[in-house]
Amino acid sequence: MTKDDIIALPNPHLRTKSQRVGIVSDEIKKIIAEMEAATINWDESRDHEVGVALAAVQIDKLYKIIVIRNNYDDKNDHTFTTFINPEVTKFEGKIEEDFEGCLSVPNVYGKVPRYTKVKVKALDANGAEFRVTAEGFLARIFQHEIDHTNGIVFIDHIESNPEAFYKLQEDGQLGKLDYETAIKGNMELWTAA
């Protein structure tokens, strides 16, 4: 799978709840490998961004599966951890705004409010249950990706805040994005490569 297999808004599947995985079959393991491959291929096409995680719905597979890069500070680290049927069991800390982007909303970033700490339970790639506590950026990643499994995209958290939208510039910096352009006027923006 490649970056071209990653679906983007306005694809309606991104607004669809994914189904729980009952058995970690060979098909599910294949989907996990495809998710990792698509994320790495996407990375290779971007100068200023790193794909830190992906939900199965983003490659048009409606399963509650997410993969998170083990070292998202190192673009050369191509290892991931799999979370099947992930769910936040507890939100903790305070709510803070910070920048988020999404492989399914190309070149658009937003200041999204999220909890600074979460507890998550999931199954691993072998079907064994495990739990993690995540803080800071990792907590934000979990909330963003678990939202995907529930048909929610990060822009849904900021749609009513016209000051929260940014566009990635060619130099890798973020510049303010006009609200009318971002939300109301130009759906081509959501599907631009």
C-alpha cells in the first residue's frame, strides 16, 4: 500500500464508525502491514512532516485498528505499535490546545483542545489485551486516532473557531488559514495532494 491509498475528506467513510475486531486473523494482520506501509510511503513524499500514526479507516478499512510509530521524532524509525479496538478508559490532566494535522486532511493544521493524559486499553497484534498511560503528545495522538475509529476528524473539534486553522507552507512553517477557505468555501483544499 502507498500514500495514494490514504483516503481524504470529503470521503464519507471518514465519517463512519469502524467495527470492532473479533479475531486477529491473517486479514487483520495484512491490514496492519498495509497501514504501516502507507504511512512510511507518505513520509517519503513529505519534506517537513512525519506520519506518526494511522487508523485503518484512513486506508478505507472500517476496523477499529490504529498504528502508532514507536519513535515519531525519528522519521527513519519505521517501527510501529498496533492497537486493536483501542478505547480511552480515562481522561486526565488538563485540556490544552496544540497543533494537529492529519494524513486525511492534507496540508491543513489546527489548534485542537485535548486532554494532556489518557489511559487506553486495546489488543495487540496477537490479540492479547494490554493497557497504556499516555501523556503529552502521545496522549494527543491516541485521542486523534481513536476519534478516527468513531468517525470523527480533528477539524470537528475546532470547526466553530475560525482562528484555529493553519496551512502548511512550502518552507515547513504554519501560516494562518482563512476560515472561509478552510471550511465553507473550498472542499478542494481537503483533497489536495
